[in-house]
Amino acid sequence: MYQYIVLLLVCYSAVNAGPINLFLNATIDDQPNLEIIDGDIAFEAGKAPPLGSERNAYIQASKWTGGTIPYLIDGGVYTAAQIQTIRNAMLRIEQQTSSCIRFVQRTNQPTWIRIFPGSGCWSYMGRTKTSGAQDLSIATPGCAYQDIVMHELIHAAGFAHEQTRPDRESFVTINYNNIQSGTESNFQRYLTTQADTLGRAYDYASIMHYKSTAFSKNGQATITAKNGVSAATLGSSKEMTSLDIQKLRAYYGCA
């Protein structure tokens, strides 16, 4: 059954100066039948929501049955350490959600996630197929970090970026004068008819939140937090926050 989009936030934290700037490197040059919105969310060509100050098309995100997400990791392309990082990210989500979300290696399940090293870091949002593989790109070496993989897996579970929630204007200000030309669409928000916040508070630190300077053209803040919250808080968590956990568990009926 299709559900409203559920909103968390995305923010990729740089660990040990290793990860790439995900939002500037998520491309699909090797897959011309796809398009990317919001920096790292994939849609089949022609099916992405239209551009505008608000997303004015209903977006459908489908749950994985029972919160179980089958997967396959492309063999022979990742190092043993990178495969372990991907599996550690899955395990951490399982641990933090008390197994409300489970990742199982695909056997004969009709639908699964194929994790492969594409161009950048990106994922579809929710289960998008009734049969076959849906791709999730973890490019190497820049995307193979646990927090980045967790972020993309949470997209695959059905969650968008936190700062796209309908009520975001009460919590952050988008500074369009500081945004790189051509990337303004990454700061659109969903309508109340499209997205469900599940009654949870806005989560400034969410692993699904942009950082304060995401897509900045001048190093200045593109997102300014309101209510006395510091810029450093935005997207600062390297794993799921308590609110991230609550939302994911509520979405899948575990809370």
C-alpha cells in the first residue's frame, strides 16, 4: 500500500575528511533513464515531482513488507572493508530500531535493493518496484562510510530529507542568495497533502538533514536554524537520532 512520504533529514557529515560532498556528486551519467532530486533521491525519468516553490504533485512512497528489506551487494566491486561498512550500516539501523527494520540478503524475494558503486551516493525513496532490483548507489571511495550508507538506506526505507517537511518555515530559513545557481530545487518543500511528519518534532540534528552550507556558492549558510539552534547542529548526527528512530518505527508500525 502506498503511503504519504515520511520526512527525516539528510546531512552527510565528513568523517576523517574522507567522504565526498554527496550533494554535489550524486549524478546518474551512467544511467540516463533516471533523474536525481534533492541531491540524492532517484526517480525514473519523467516521474520526478515538478519543479516549483513547492512540490505540487503527490509523491508515493511504498513500504517494505514487514519492515524487511532484501538486498544484494554487487560482488567483486567493493573491498572487504567496504562491504563490512555497508553491513555495519544495516546492522546499526536494525539495532537502533530494535529490529523494526531488518536487512536480509536476497534469496528468492521478488523485490530487493541492489547496492552498487554508481556515480555518487543516491537511492530511490521507499520500495518502488513489485519485482526486480532497485538500485542504491554507494560510489567508492567517497560514499563508503557508515553514516552515508545509513542515510541512503533510510531513503530506501521511504524517508525524505527533514528540511523538506511542510512545516519547515517555522524551524529554518532558506537563504536563496547563497545557493549555487541551478541547485535551488534541492530546497523545495512538500505540501501537507504529500508528506506526513508522524506528529514528531522537527529534528535539526537528524541524519537526514542538510548541513547549514549545503549547495552553498560562497561558503555562507544556505540554511539558518531558528529558535536559537546553532548552525553546527544542522545534520550533525552520524547515526539516527532519537527522533529519527521514533519516526521510522512509527512509519513501520512498531511504535
